[in-house]
Amino acid sequence: HVAGRRKKGTSSRRASEGGGGGNNYTTADASTKNHHHHSTANDLLAALKQDRNQLQQRNATLRGKYEKVVDNITFLKNLNESLEANKEPMRKQIGDARREIDETRDMVRRCIPPLEEKVKHLILQIEADGES
């Protein structure tokens, strides 16, 4: 139920009940009308209390979801700051590692052929020494 909305069958009867002149109500009629008006008010009050409880529960649920979103935002902001702070040092480390790989590759290219020649020469020398 929404506050301010009337339940079915509870339309205003003031126009037909009051307004001076020609009331033909008996005491029993007035008592019945007052009892009906009282129970309608109680029904409306109960419906409003139920609506309030539902809204309070919904509010608590949404508040919990909001807190989780705020926590996630804080976590992601901190993570982003950390990543941004590490970006340049990591780029430098990557560059240094690439240079080291290139230097090692060049050294291997330069050193392996002369070493192969030495090994070849030593093998020939050992074979020659073995024959004599």
C-alpha cells in the first residue's frame, strides 16, 4: 500500500453524512457509522504501519548495498592508485630486462663461433696426439 491511497470502499462520506439540515439518523445508525469509521481508520493505520515496516526493511537493504558499493569504489580507487604509481618503475624494469636480453644475445653471437673454433682445434690436436 502507498501512503495517501485509500483502500477500496473507503471513499469520503462527509458530503452525504454532514452538512446541516435533514439528518434522519437514529442513535443506532450513528453508532454503526462511528464504529465503521473507527475500524476503517484502524485498517488504514495498520496498512500504513505495514508500509512503514516494508520501507524500513527496503531502506536497510539498500543501505547495505550502498555500503558495499562504497567499499568496492574505495578498493578500486586504491588499486588504481597503486597501479598508476607502479607503472613507470615497471616500464623501466621491462626496458632494463629487454636491454639485458639483447646484450646477452649479442654476447652469445660473438662468443660462440670463436669457442666452436677452439673446440674444433682441440679435437684435431687430441686426435693428432693420439695417432702419434
